[in-house]
Amino acid sequence: MSRGGPQPNSGRKPGSKNKTTLEKARRIIAGVELAAKIDNLTEEQIQALTPRDVFRLLLQEYVRKKDWGKAQEVAKDWAPYEHAKRSETLNLTPEEVRRIADTARSEAARRGISVEDAE
């Protein structure tokens, strides 16, 4: 009877792929496919891309190609960005709310979005 220690032919085989390796490969492939579309974007547009934008571009591309399997994968990955889980109610002080609003206005201005002051 064996009492622990390494056993012949046990454990993960050299070169086998785990979930992380497969996920990394999938993302690389998706990035290469997106690169063709990004070639037409200006540097300013690329800098302004958000994860939502990238997912949207990928999803549109797969739908155009009628590649429903990949479109479904992208939609599944995109869901947390579009439909975030509700968080607990935040108890913010008025000063924290002002600071967040100022940050949002700065970011909007940086992106060239006009925001009317609600005050």
C-alpha cells in the first residue's frame, strides 16, 4: 500500500493547458481580431476606448460574420460591464459627493463631453 509521495503518471502533464492559459489564449485571439478594426481608429479614439467599447466592437464584428458562438462568448464577458451587480447603499458625506462629481466632470471634459452644471 502506497503512503503518499509522488506517484508514477500522477499530476498535471507537462504542457497541458489550465483555465488561465486557455483564457489568455482566447483573449489574445480576440485582441488580434480587434486589431484590424482598430487600424482604422485615430490615436485619440484608441486612447478613449473603454472595456465596453472593445466588447461592443468585438460583438458587432462577430455578428457581422454570423459567428454566433464567439458573439455569445463576448456577450457573456461583456455582461458585467453593462449590467453590474447592485452594490450596497453608500453612505457618502456631501464633500465626498462633490469630489466624485468634480472627478466625473473632469473626465467628461477630458473626453470632450459637454456636461451642464446642475447646481
